[in-house]
Amino acid sequence: MGRIVGGIGLSHVPSIGPVVDRNRTQEPAWKPLFDAYVPVRDWLSRLKPDVAIVVYNDHGADFTFDQYPTFALGVAEDYAIGDEGFGTRPLPQVKGDLDLSIHLAESLIYEHEFDLTLCQEIAVEHGFLVPMNLCFPHSANDWPVRAIPLQVNVIQHPLPTARRCYRLGQAIRNAVESFPAQTKVVVMGTGGMSHQLQGKRFGHMNEKFDQWFMDQLEADPEGLAGITHQRIMEEAGAEAVELIMWLTMRGAVRGQRVHRHYYAPMTTGMGLITFEG
Amino acid sequence: MGRQVAGPIPHTSIFDLRLSQRGRRLNRMCAALCSPAERDAFKRDEEAFIARFGLTEAEKDLIRKRDFQGMIDAGMNIYFMLKVGSVTGNGLYQMGAKMRGETYEQFLATRKIGDAR
């Protein structure tokens, strides 16, 4: 049977992409971030996941507001690297897991009544790729895991509630556990933490809120799932509302917290938290 | 559970369906900039490029003047605006400084580690 072996909550700041591509990870401004992922990568090489389900949001690379899904699941053999307006990064194509995607779609729709949009093509971008870069270093032509994109609307209100995102994670856990193959899965909840990228409040961060969010995510996710979009946006900035995707990860993984880190050098609180399933 | 979006937040745009509807022409123009050929077209002849998306004169002016706060107020989504920034040589932090009413240097001075960019 399938098994969730771990969950990772982490930020997906776009500037990390070029830092990886240009080999700048050891510069003083970036080293603290990348150092935090050394033990996470060791942990992942021990867990040996076969598939990463990456809960992320597209930033206008492949989805536009003409048709904008609330939850969209990739159901494909592979996923192209998207161009979000700054050029296509030199990364290998992402290999999917078609059988697991089909199983997730059937289980989530028939048994758990999450009516997902199903996509045979998704070009993935920084929301998906930066977390992959941080956790799963790629070779010239491959990634060490297969991956499935799960795109969530966190940019055009009305967004799904935090509780709905949490319930989706719980449903993903059940769906993975009924998958007939012996597949080990990690779930990544990406985005946030505190940041606001527009208006006079551009650059707003709130470390106290971010640390509280990670405390609650570990100790009382069911309670945290009651948080409103308003409260996240008021305290942590309008774009911080991406954090609801961390609740999907947390819904999917039970077990002990392993790593935790926080670094906020510029305009985004970059958090990291992991749980072993 | 409280209301998900209960009211305005000072100095903050909440991108909802009403704003998205208002900005639909602008956001379609931004989406086109995800193609290298379209970015070249913008750089080659900006007026001809922006003429293709049915923008109002006021919307065109926002692009011509690089009025980033105006674009947000007109319903351009922040992540779509980054594509306009990129094609016009304005990074996120330059746009942010302008929206805060600061110079780039003033803005960087408010950051903990201004080199993390």
C-alpha cells in the first residue's frame, strides 16, 4: 500500500530559483537558508520517497483568470518547466506518477468528494520548482523523485478556506493509503510565510505570527484550520494567505516534527518545518 | 468561523473577483508576456504591443508611466504585474520601493539583509 512518509512546509520565494541556477547558494545572504536544508536532504535520502505531492500555487505562468480552478491536480506522465515571464529555467522536465495521479483523482472525487480540476498538462513554475530545488537536488537531466502538482487558488478571492485545505490533506492521506502499490510519498505544502508585495504595506513581515503559525501547525492543526483569510492577511500581509497550503500538508501527515527553521532577510518570512509520517 | 474576508486592510489590495473583473484586460496582457516572442514584441514596439489588448486609454497610461500602484488599483494582479516589471527592467524591490513612496536605496535600508536578492 502507499504510505505518507513525510510532510514539509516551506516557502517558495522566486529569487531562490536564480540563486540555485547561478550557484550562489553559499553567498552570505543565502547560506543560512540553504544550510537549513542540509539536514532535510539527509533525512529525505533516508526516507527515500518515490513521489512528492507538491501543493503549490501558480503565479500566472500556466493558469489565467479566464478560467481559474480552486484545486487542480496534475494527471500526466511528465510536467514541463513553465515560463512565468522571466524565461524558462534550465531544469530537467519533472517526471510524474500517472497511476498515483489517477488513483488520487478517483479517490478524492468518489470517496472524499473533492471535485478537483484535472489537468493533463501543467507547466510548473517557481511555486513548485523552488521547493523541489530546496529539497531534491536535480542532476543534468533528472530529479531524484517523481512529483505530482496540486495547484490551489490562493490569489483570487474567494479562496478555499484553511479548513477545506486541511480536510483535503486528510483526504490525500486516505487516498495514498489505499493506493495498491508500495509507494512512499512526501507531501509538500508551499508558500508564505508573512509577506506583502503591493501597496504602501509592501515589505510587511511578522516573525511573531510566523513562529506562532509553525507552533500551532505542530501542536494544534485542527485549531489552526479555523483561521480566516482576513486574520492571516491583517497580521502577515495579503500574500501570506498562501499559508493555507501548509495545512494541506499537515492534514496529510501525522507524526513527529523533525526540522524547523526561519529566515527573513528581505521581504518574505521563509519558514521550514518537517514532519515524519 | 469568522468571515473569510471581513473588510479593508490599510494600504493593502485584496484581489477578489470584482477587482479581477476590472483588471481582466490588463491581466490578459500580462499573461501574454510569458512568451519570449511577446516580450520581444513589447520591447520592440511597446505602443503596438499594448494596443492589442483592448486597454482603455487610462490603462495604457499606467503601463506607459510605469505606475505600479495604479496598475494594482486598476485590478492587475501582483504576480501578473511582475511580468510587466521584468519586461520593463523593474524588479520586485524597485516596484515595491515605488509603491512605498521611497527610493530603492531607502527601501533596501529598511531590510535586514539587503543582499538577499
